[in-house]
Amino acid sequence: MQEESTDAAGRIVLVTTPRFALLVPVKDGGGAKTRLREIGDRGRADLMTAFARDAIAAARRTPLVEVYVVGDPIALRPVTDGLDVEVVADEGGGDLNEALRRAADQVVHPGRGVATMLADLPCLRTEDLEDALSRAMTAADRAFVADADGSGTTLLMAAPGVALDPRFGFGSAHAHVESGATALAGDLTSLRLDVDTTDDLDAALRVGVGQHTSRAVALLGRPTRPARH
């Protein structure tokens, strides 16, 4: 949505206002990505931070969203440093869905929807996120993007005035369909490729990852290619 505003010289300019508040939940490195254990604790924590930084940076490039990170503001400083994003404290008591529900209540804004996106999307392309958000605006009150194998969820969106009602966890794609959300079809490769295992990581590297992940992976001795944004 574009609105008229005035700049410092008094000239009228068009400003794109965000259509969604986008919540990105991020765990601290200690308990994240246990299925990447073979990489080692230090490497795993560095990868988690890099995945999140690349995903957040890609999301911030679209004017369709205002990005909020959900987690511990102190523990996540390595993730948010230099990204100019607000951190909403995790009040879920260890329950991701409760944390997202509470965070959604804090960022709700008249006329703006709420969405949540996983942080483990190191090859996210801004155009894929914009495509999903744009289609969600006309698809249904709630829509989601399933992950590459079709069982999980990487992005959930709710229209203005509609509860987000997140159902993340095992089999979340089916749970979101059962809750009335519409699954978005289409390629959206970079938005579906969440990384939980070394096989997932290798697949992401073949697609192309962001600069933070590329640097972290280089230290592990794996070949990389840059993501297209």
C-alpha cells in the first residue's frame, strides 16, 4: 500500500507502508539445530546465527513487512547486530506457538496483517517472500507455505484482524490446513528450503546461500555459491 508523505524539503513522496508485521522466532545457539550435531557445537551455533541473519536480511529488503525477531534480546545480539530489527521477548515458556501468539498481540496494528517465518532459511530470496505475501493477501484469511518435503511450515500469514493461530511442530502443514489455513502452491524454492540436517544444508548450498551462511560454511570446508536476491 502506498501513501503520500512529505520529505524534509516539503515535496510529496510516495511511501510504501508494510502490509504485515513479520515475526521471526530465533533460538539461542545452545539448543538449536541438534540434527546438525555432526558439525560440532560451535559450528552448529555459528550456522544458526548465519541462517537467521541471512533470512532476516532478505526479509528486510521488502517494504511489504516490518520485521520483528522473537527471542531473548541479550542472547540474540549476535543475530540482530547491525540488522536494525526490534526484538520481541519470548514469553512462550518454551512453547513456540504460545511465544508467537503473545508476540503477535504485541505487534498488531490496525490494517496490518501478522505473519511468522522460520529463521532457518539461508537461501531466502526476497522475491519469493514477496510473491508469497502478495498471494496471501488475496488467497484467504490465513495462508501458509509448506517446506520442501510438504510436512512442515516455513511461513504463516494472517490478514488484518485475523488471529495468526500458529500450529508449528511435527506435521505443521497438516495442522495448519486443519485449522483452516490455505496452502500456497508454486515454486517458492528459497522459501521452502529450511535447514535441519546436513542433507538440507547441502541442498541449500546447491541453490545458493546468503553472505553470512557462505562465510560460516566456508569455515567448515564446504563449497558454496551465493544466493540470488
